[in-house]
Amino acid sequence: MMAILQAYDLWETATGNDPEPQPTRDSMGNVTSPADPAVVLGWKHRNADTLCTIVLSVQDSMLTLIQHVLKASDAWELLRNQYETTNPTRILNLENQLQSEKLADGEAVDLFLTRIKGLRDQMAAIGMPLKSEDLARRFLRALPPKFDGFVTALTTAVRPTPLTFEEFSSMAMEEEMRLKVRNSADEAYAANAKGKAKSKDSGESSDKKKKMKCFYCGKKGHMAKECRKKQADAKNGTLKKPESANVAKTTEVELFIAVEESCSMATHDDAWIIDSGASRHMTSHNDWYTSLRPTGEELKV
């Protein structure tokens, strides 16, 4: 930041060596002549430019410290006292922060880099600058598992010179972009596969429904609970009762078997033993019936 302020000729204003012009006073403190308005206006412009440069140059976490300050020199003094303190506690806190910083899942790499750079700058401000390659190694240990392949590739690659923090930052952001593109492709493929499966299931369900036969109206394509005729009949009070053929019944039957103790191999084509209480009779002689009517259905004996 010092280089920026010096480049724009604002360093003196920031450090307080360009104070606000004051009116001339006598020994009693009374104003004898006001400050030159042109000089005052020039200083106000320099103060505003300096304060703006400071605010735009610091990290977002530092803004709360100077957000209500009106003089650039006051803002600079607050920042200097906060970040140039070289007591052991301050140094230990910064080192612990660097060690504990981790890139959280879903966090943007550039935001994480901003935090790391802020801590690096604070270490440099108290006279303990970090080597670029040391900072890169710290950053490698701070990446989440989804970057494991990226970390392995970097740590196993043979390089003529150590990897710098700047190089690592650029490569990490490229890897983040690659992962986003791959995840987007995977999500699109999964969504497409899910859509096809849903369409197939819907088609199969539709085919099954077309083959259904309504037990009420006898038409295909729907079930009795969806039958419009049934709903209309129920509304009009003409709802048909279910036919007995559609009602499942269970009947217990006792089997009676007559056994003749002695028999011969002779056949008795002209004999028919009838149980008058039986529900059905069977014979091979149609002419023995007084009346005969086909049932129209096949019976399994």
C-alpha cells in the first residue's frame, strides 16, 4: 500500500505529515485570520483521495476498523497500530491462523486466497515475511479431499525450481474450474438418465393401464374406481351391484369315495351309479340325459 500512496503523492497525507490547514490564532486562542480556502480545499481533496485508496487496498475484514474514520491519517494510524504490533502474542496468533486455515467445501478458491494473502501481508508488516514456496506448501495442506488428485500431481512432479505461491494460486483456480465443469457434466448426465428412466416407467405404466378392464362397465383402459359411468350411476342412484361372478367365494367340500372290496376286469358300460345329492354328474352316454345343454365353458376334471 505504501508504494501506491507514494505513486499518487499521497504518502505524506496518510502519515500525518500533511495536516489539515488551520486558521491563525493569537496567544489567547482567538482566530485572527481564517485558513486560506484554496489551501483547505486542496487538502480536503488529498485527504479524500488518500482515504479512498486506503479503503480500497485493505482486506474486507479490516474495513470495520476504519469504517467511521474521516481523516486518512487517523485510518492509517489505526491500521498501523493493529497490524504492525510485533509482540509475541500477535505473532503467535497470526501463525496459528495460518496453520488452521482450511478451504471449506463449496468455498471459492479466490476467497480463500484472499484470506491467505491477508495473513501473509500482516506477517510481512510485523517484520516476519513468509517465503512464497513455504506459503504454497501451507496452501496444499489446506485443500479439501476433492483436490487430492491435484495435490498428488503437484507433490510428485519433478520441478527445476520450487512451486511459488503465485503459481500455485493460478493452478488451484484452474483446477477448481475443471472440477466445476466435470460436476456439471455429471449432473447433466444423471438428470438425463433419470428422465429416460421416468419416461420408460411412465410408458410401461401407460401400456398396463390400456390393458386393464373395468369390472363395472367392462371397458378397457381404466379401473372401476376411475370409471366415469360408475361415478355417474352413483350420483344418479343407479349404481349396479357387483355380479356374483366377480365375487370370490371359498367353499369347503368333503370328498366321499366308495370302494368295492372285490372287482373284476370286466367293464360295465351300461352301469351308472348316481348320487342324487351330487352337484355334478358325468357319463359318456349323451342319450341317457332327458335334456342336454352345452355350458359354453371348459371344465378341468
